[in-house]
Amino acid sequence: MFRPLWTCLTCALLLIASNAKAEDRVATFPKISTKNLNDRPATFPAGLPGKRSLVLIAFKRDQQSKLDVWIEKLKLKQPDAPAWIEMPVVADYGSIWRAFVDNGMRSGIKTTRARSHVFTVYGDQQEFLAKLNLPTTNMVYVLVVQQDGRVLARADGIYSATKAKPLLKAMSSGTKAPR
């Protein structure tokens, strides 16, 4: 009588433990060479603007409004804002496609200062997700990344003060913050 119950409990605990290990895996930011919308080349993570930087990631055009809320609420356009970049990750269909996307973004982002923060990554979105242990392209992500590539904190989806708190803590302390 207790044997089936014990077996179910053991299986459930093993499943929870294996999911926790996957979720707690420390991500390392992949080496990426790209350029911003002002055509300034950069290689990340070494080329991030600070020792620790916020990296705001989107995969779809309609996710821009969600990143805009993060940018507004974290006051990233203020002169004393923490180091940050915005990173749209777009499938690569060749040079004509890249020029079309970049020019479209430039037409929507009017100032040189704002364009300096946007670094488009062209490539396989699923590969990018896997390298950073991100679950889906259906949401935005905000990461705190060190220049050595270590991801210190991550927030998924739409902004909330609760999600922002561990990011800001990681930016100020440089230690891993709880998710």
C-alpha cells in the first residue's frame, strides 16, 4: 500500500530536483560581434559598456513596447543611468534583410544617443536562447551581465518592481542575485 505512494513521491522529488538544476544553471553570455545603429562595432560580452551592464533582449518587433517600459521604469535614459544596451535578436536572411531591419530601426530611433544603445544580433534565435538558458522567444529578458560573460541576474517578461529589484541589486553589488 505504501510502496506506490513512496514511488510517486520519489519520482516527483527527482523531477523537481532536475528542473531546479536546469533553472539554476548559471548562464554565460555568448561571444557576439555586431554593431550598433550608429555603425559602431562591438564584441560582447567584453565590449559591454560597464563592468556590469543591463542587457535588454527582444526577439519580435511587437516586444519593443515591453522593453520601452523597462527602459522608462529603470530610468535608463537619465544621465546617471546604469550601463545598458538593447539587443534585438533577429533571424538572419542575408545582407539585404539586415540593411532593411537596421534602416527600419534607425527611422524609428531618432537620436544618435538612443541608437548607440541598440545592437542587433542576426542569427539563430533558438541557438541564442539555448546559450543563455532562456525558455522562449515569446517574451523579453533583462539580464545583468559582467564583461567576463557571467550572467548575474535575469528578469523575464513585462516590467514589475519585484522583477527589477534583484537586477538593481546585482548591478550595484556584482554578486548573483536571486531570481
